[in-house]
Amino acid sequence: MPESVILASPTGARYSRILSVGSYRPSHVVTNAEICTRIDSSDEWIRERSGITERRHASKDETVVTMATSAASMAIARAGIDPSDVDMVLLATISHPYPTPSAAVEVGELIGARGAAAMDISAACAGFCYGVALANDMIRGGSAKYVVVIGVEKLSDVVNPTDRGTAFLFADGAGAVVIGPSDQPGIAPVVWGGDGSQLQAINMTASSIAFRDDPSLGYPTVTMAGQQVFRWAVTEMVKATKDALEAAGITAEQLDVFIPHQANNRITDALVRALALPESVVVARDIVTTGNTSAASIPLAMDRMMENGEAHSGDTALLIGFGAGLVYAAQVVKLP
Ligand code: UT7
């Protein structure tokens, strides 16, 4: 390249923050008793081992795209921006039935963000935190002003209801945030990574089991080595959460809220103990009535905590997502 040619380089807002959050919960409540009609288990075992008392399963008409559209539209309305202001739709999921076109581009069209860039993120239960990190960098880098980040799953389509290791755990729903420019830092540096040596810990394999709404779509099925993932979460994720606090330049005492991926209440308990969180820190326990909704679990919990008054606008919150890959991402944010 000749010396004289200097390319323009985009510059964006100095900081970004989460402006709003929205969610969608399917109406069909599935109790532990109903789950136990298909697996050899009990309400007591499921509560003790995971914390879950009930979860939601989407109906045939509630898809990854429709649930994501509802959550994103709610977040956009609450942000007070016009859908046409959205520059990028980032949608994290592992349960959209086909890889292309992306769910994100379809959702962009449905929410009225025509012309917005769009892509799906495949980072399983870490997908939402990956999206928040990417949106923060895009806004500060100048490639977008407003980004919608969605975490959405219809895991009832990809979980075998007769699998004792997963059927009681995974569930459906969607959460979304709008991220935009800010005068003050609203999203601290991300701490993220992956461990490809544990590919087999949670994966999806081809399956012809006819339990889905539409078996012709040929979804693969989730398999999980639960204990292996549990051990990794309660050791490696402790380091990641501590590193995220350090990256934000704060201590556990300065946190208001802790919203870990709602994987299992016992994993949350272990993280709370290891971080020595003060009693004053409010901890997300949305798993109890929502189950583990993978990419959707953090924004679903965030929205519920803000709606029921447990968390407030401006609170300092530590987020961490972790799951299949194995991959993870953690960051401290200001709540919208
Ligand atoms: O979201 C993505 C990341 N995923 C996670 O973070 C999930 C991490 N893993 C877990 O949350 C837990 O491993 C599970 C909740 C999935 C399972 O809990 P666990 O305490 O690890 O159970 P286990 O596999 O160690 O099994 C303990 C016992 C065994 O019986 P014995 O050998 O002690 O007699 C199992 O056979 O519980 C038995 N068991 C069950 N009993 C009733 C296993 N599954 C069930 C079941 N109902 N569904």
C-alpha cells in the first residue's frame, strides 16, 4: 500500500451502557410432577439438586423468532428509541432450527429495524454476555450506535424429554437489552474464554427422536455430562468472576446485584460462597420458576429482578454466562 493512502478509522461513543431490558416467558408452566411422568425422578430430587420447582415450555406457535421479537420489542419501547434507530441485532441461541438465514435478521425485520446488520451468536449459555461485550466494543468502536442483544432459547425442541440428565433442567424463554452510547462507563471490560478440550461435556448430536413440534425440521439433541460441567463451573467460573471484578476496578463489597447464568442453584451458591459476597448483594434465583434457559437466563433474571424491585436502575451488577464449548464470559454492568 502506498505510504500516502491513509484509511479513515471509525471512532464511536466514549462509553456504552444497557439502556433497557425486556423479556418473554411462554405461558405454559411445566411442573416437576409433569416432568416426572417421563423420567425416573421426583419433585424432591429436582428441587434439591437444581433448585427448580417449575419451568416454561413454548407452544408450537412460540418459536425462537417470535419470543425474541417480543422481548426485543419490549426492550426497544422501554429504551425510548425508534426501532429504525437500531444498527445491529445480535441474537444468542442454540435452538433456532436452522443455521441460515439467521434468526437475528428475521427478528430485525419483525421489530421494524429494517436495514440493521444482524447475526446469530453461537456461544450457548455464555451467548448473552458475549453479545453484551460485542455491543460495547461496536458502540465504542463506531460501527453501531444502538445494538439490540437478545438471548433466546426453545430448548424443549432440542432436549429429549425422556433423558434423566437434562429433561428437568432446560426450558424456554427470551430476554433482550438495548445497548447505546453513554457519558459514563456502563459496561466494564469482559473476561471471557473457552476450553475446546471439553467439547464433549455438552453437545448436540443428530437425532430422529420424534418429540418436537415439527420433527421434520430435524433438530439435533442436547447431551450433557452434568457432573463434568458442574465441576468446571464451581472452579473455573470462580476465577472468571473474580477477574471480572478486578477488570471493572471494584470489589465484591461494591456490588449491588449478582446475576450468574441460571444453570443450577447449587452452582450459584458455590459462586456466592467463593466470592464471599456480602449479604447486601442481591443474587438472581430466577431458575426456581424458570429453569435453565441457556442464553436467555441472564436477561430473563435481570428483567424479573427489576420488575419485582429486587434490583434498581443504576445498580452495579456482575454477570457471568458459561456453558457448552466449554465457553464463558463475565462482565460488570450498570443496570438500566
Ligand atoms: O447451562 C449450561 C451448563 N450446564 C450446567 O451448568 C449444568 C451443570 N450440572 C448440573 O447442574 C448437575 O450435574 C445436574 C443438576 C444436571 C445433576 O445433578 P448432580 O448432583 O450432578 O447429579 P449426578 O449426576 O451426580 O447424580 C447423583 C445421583 C445419582 O444416583 P446415585 O449414583 O448417587 O445413586 C444419579 O443416578 O442422582 C441420580 N440421578 C437422578 N435421580 C433422580 C441423576 N439424575 C436424576 C434425576 N432424578 N433426574
